[in-house]
Amino acid sequence: MNDDIYSAYMEAGALAKRFREEAAGMVVPGASVLELVDTIEQAILDEGAGIAFPLNISINEDAAHDTAGPGDERLFCEGDVVKVDLGVHIDGYVADTAQTIDLGDHALLVEASREALNAAIALVCPGVTTGELGTAIQHEIESRGFRPVANLTGHGLSQYSLHGEPMIPNVAMTGGAVIEEGMVFAVEPFASTGTGMVSDGTRTLIYSQIANRGVRLASAKRVLNQIRDRRSLPFSKRWLTGDKIDLALSTLKKNGVVRGYPVLHDIPGSYVSQAEHTLIVTEDGCVATTL
């Protein structure tokens, strides 16, 4: 990592922290999910930065991959547990960060994911294994009476890449990747009152391009033109303009050009909290770019 790359990561992190906190302040009962998402995404662009992925707003048992859809009429409600997961990039160098806002009486659940994240950050340095981080995360969550979400993980970050190595588990495991100086990754514990396993929901509002292939359908070509500058970073269905968007996305998925990210949820009636920071591993520890 050279100085320019380090500076890009740090600039992205500072912006991500600022906009995460701004978004969190907009989560109040009666506020519009769509208005929040549109406002924060536009603010990122107005700063001259890039949106690394559509702003995720996942509520209650929904853990990840939810965002506002076109014409979304949802409002935040008393009692909601709201996850704000935000990504900013500078020249493709990403800051990924999240926090949970409690509109009910779930303070301990929010604390569980937050303190699990803090415990993991305190351990990060060269020579530590990812399994050790997972052990610390699981301990903090279970000690408060909740379950870590076992099939969601933290992930490595690199230029225009959101999900690389190393994988950071949210549960204890033996061994795992050895952390090295210069690695960049996001740690994101999830704590749940449910099963601790998430599954695909019925809604898909976020996609990414995974291949370059020609398509004949005019609406599909139009979508490809609109997402070309994303360089494989995820995009929102809400960003697309024109007609027959559902048909276009279906065609692109069928042809292996894009993939969808269904909303991930635990069992109905459960609540999930999340906390996340992006870390750069240093010689004797780490720097949290989004803290």
C-alpha cells in the first residue's frame, strides 16, 4: 500500500463515518426510508465521492441487502431496529461501515454487535488469525444472551472490490487466515434474537454486474449502459431509468450478466443488530478508517 492508496482509504472512511452518522440521525418514527436513502446517496455524490453500494436500510429481522425500492412508501415505526449500512469509495478504495438505531427497547441487542466489533478491533494485528476474531465476536454476543449470525461475515476490501479475502467470521473457528500488515477489511458482527442464520427473502433491489456479454433485448442494453461505470460495484434497481426494467434485469440474470442480492432475514418476529468498521492493518495493530 502506497501513500496515495492509504490517503484514498482514509478519505473514504472519513466521509463514510460522516454520512453514516447523518443517516442515523434521520432514522426517526414517521420518517421516509426512501427520502433518507435518496438524501444520503446524493450527499455522497455531491462530495465528489462514489457510492460503493446502495445505502442499505434493513429493519427488524432483515439483516442485510435491503434498500429503498422505486416509489418506496415505507416509514420507520416505533419499536423498529434499523441497520444503516453505507459504503463510500474514492477511486475505488472503499470504506464500509454500519450502525444500528434502536427505535424501541433493544439497547442490549445493539450493544451486543457494537461491543463484539470493538472486541475484534482490539485484537487485530499481524499474526492474529481470523478465527480468533470470530471467537471474540461470538463471546461478546452470546454473553448478552443473543446469537451471532453465523452465515454472514466480514470481508476483505480492495480497489473496486467489496468481498474479498480475508473472510472474518462472526463465530468461533479454528485457525483461519493469518492477518498481515497492509490488509484492508471490514469487520461486521450481527447479533440476533432469532436463529442466528439468515436466508434469502422474496425481494431483490440490489444487483451487480458479474460478466460482460452481449444481449439483444433493448431494455437490457439500456441497463448495461447505465451501470457500465460501476465497474462491478453493486447498483440499485431504483437508480435505473426507462421502461421494462424488471424484464431487463430478469434477462441479464438469466444470461449470467448480473446477479441479484435478495434481502437477507432471520425468522419473522426476530430482531437483528449490526455494527461495522473498515480496518487497515498496521505494523502493530490497525487503523479504523470509519471510527
